[in-house]
Amino acid sequence: MLKTITNIKDIKDELKQLKFSNKIIGLVPTMGFLHEGHASLIKTSACQNDITIVSIFVNPIQFGPNEDYNIYPRDLQRDITVSQNAGADIIFNPSANEMYPEGYKTYVEVKELTEVLCGRSRPGHFKGVTTVVSKLLNIVQPDRVYFGLKDAQQYVVIKKMVEDLNMNVKVVPCPIVRDIDGLAISSRNIFLSSDERKAALSLSKSLFEAEKMIKSGEKDPEKIIKKIKDIISQEKLANIDYIEIVNFDTLKTVDKIRGKVLIALAVKFGNTRLIDNIIVEV
Ligand code: PAF
């Protein structure tokens, strides 16, 4: 039976028991409004660990002042059902006051990797992410923690944080889950009108084209970026934030396609900012 725990002391007590019985723990950190992408993380964790904990916490400090914290979709009852069906054992659903009580002062920051791509358009965002993920890792002390590759930069940043801070956890990346027509599944897709959703298909379409170009031997990032831009720009509702090709480990832009590259983009449709990417290894 799935348990829901809202306070830090209770989850620590629960975990003490589980660790005493040598249970292997997987953590899936989420902001709730769970979809098939989250369900696939939970299922992977349930296969690889004895106990899967899903944290559901809309983290206020990773949203900028003009971003969508207040309207970010929330539905705890549905999240409980999705988690249970996917094989979770415990939901950890703290309040903002539980995580950041009055007088809270400590932040965790990864340099450089957070200053590019989404970090450039969302200053402070990754500091909020690394701070909350550090807190969750300290509270739960899992053996493995799971992240979806739709947020590829987030995965790279957290992997670096775990390495630099000698944290005792394996960071497990999981593939992007897409709707049948190619749109990467995201909690924010709910904000798209039907015309915006149609236009948003240009993201995956352009990334698949880019992958084809690389597979047929194209090595020039500029040509690939131009192709992606041409496809997306055909959609009047699309407002491009960035399209970049970077090395998957360093997140530095590449002047030639070689090794493992991340082709990442962020595009706004109305007020909804979507991200998508593809990782290609040459
Ligand atoms: O990817 C997310 O949903 C969030 O950034 C995370 C990792 C749960 C931290 O709030």
C-alpha cells in the first residue's frame, strides 16, 4: 500500500527502518502533475530497487519572479494513482514551509554548466534545482536517483553536483517519453491551445531531421541549426529562445559534430515555454 508522507522527520524515521532491513532505495524527484514520462522513471526505479520513493514538490526557488510557479499544474490525487500504478511505495509531499522554513539560508550552486542553454534564459533556475535535489538526497539518502533526459541540462548539472560533492548516489538518466506524434511529454503541455500544440510538433520534427543529417554525415553544426530553425520558423506561433548544439558532458558549443552531442532547444508558444532535445553519438 502506497504511503504518503509530508514531513521530513517522518520520512527519515520510515527510511531508518527500511535501511535497517537492508532495502535498496530509489528516488524519483518530481514536481507532480505526473505523466507517462514520470511513470517510466517510477517503473524503472521499481525494477531496480526494493523501495521507490516519489517526491512531489513544486519547488518555489527554481521559478523566476515572472515564471509560472503560481499556475504550475497540481493534482495530488491523480499523482497518487499514477505513482501507485507505476510501482511506487512512498510519496514524499512536503510543504514549502517544511523544505524552506523561516530563516532558511543555504543554497547549492554548480558553476558554468548552469550558465548556458536554459540557465541563460532562466537565471537562478538551476541553483533552485540543485538546492532542492541536494536536500532531497540528504533527506532520503537513496541508492539511485532518476532523472528524465527531456531536461538533459538538469541531468548533466546534477551528475556534476553529485560527483563534486562526493554524494553517495547513482544518478540514472532515463529516455524522453514522447506522444505518438512526437511531442515530448511535459506537464506544461496542458497549457497549449490545440493550434499551439500542432505548431509544437515542429520541435521533434526538426530534431529528428537534425539527427538524420548527422547520420548521413553532416558535421557542420551551423548547417544543422539552420535546418532546425527553418522548420520551426515555419510555425507563426513559435518564438525561438535558443537552438544549440553542445558537447553532452561539458555543455560547451561544438564547432564540429563529433563524440556525444546534445542538440537542445527552447521555444515559446504563447506563454508556454517548451524544451526538447536529442542526443546523438558519432
Ligand atoms: O525536473 C523536475 O521536475 C524538477 O526540476 C526537480 C528535479 C523535481 C527539482 O524540483
